[in-house]
Amino acid sequence: MRGYLLLAIGAMVAGCAQPTPDLSYRPVSLPEPYRDYPEPPAGTPIEAGLPVKLDERQQEAVVSAVLKWMKEPRTASFGELRAARNKRGWITVCGGVSGRNSAGATIGMAPFIGVMKSKPAPSEFIVVEIGAFNPERADVETLCQESGIGSTPRAGS
């Protein structure tokens, strides 16, 4: 009898668990060779950069790279893109993207972060993270601030 009670309680608890949200984008993973880089030592600070304005080619590279992760790319809309270049020539870009999920529902603006080299042109943009919900959203916002970009851009900002 005790086994049935535990099974019933387990089923009730499982029923209360929140389902995984159907996001408008697929999980982000770093491409080769970046995914094989070792993790930096704990406590390693991010080098903050100075704000820069992206040229048209760089903006196209960012949009194109983010669209590759979207489930319905044609429904994507972007917020403002903000960028900062560090001393090593890397440009960190933060922005927001919204789109439709698998069910066709529009999901709110999700912050994203990625990087590109300032040279050569055209630049390849590498999406690091898209975060619709915590903890990913908080991670993106923290990384944007530490990179010298400030608060994560939102739609219409």
C-alpha cells in the first residue's frame, strides 16, 4: 500500500512541475573550434570594451547568425544591437530577438550575446547565448554588462 501512495504522490508532484517552455529558438551551442576551448579559470574577469557602432555588414552578420537558431526565422524581429570592442579586437554584441515557437505563438523579446572579430570583413558572428528565461536571461544580461555594453537592449529601446 505504501508503494502505491508514494507512486500517487510522485505523480501529483510531477503534474505540478512546470513544462519546458516552447521557445522560439533552438538551444545554442558553440561551433567548432570554439566548443573545444577549455573553460577559463574560475574568477577570470571579462575584458570590458568600448562602445562601437556596427557597420551594415556587421549588423547583417549578427542577424544572419541569430536567425540560424530561430525555429521560424521569417517571424523574427530584432531589438537594438549594441556592441563594444575590447583591446584584442573582439566585438561583443548584445541584442534582443523575438519570434514564433513551434506552436506558432509569438514569444517575447529574448536577449542574446555573441562575438566577432573586428577584422577581417565580412565578420563571422558567433552566437554565445540566447536567454528567454532565467538563469540564461540573467547570464546574458550579466555578460553584456561586464563586456561594457550596459543593460540588455529590449524591443523599442
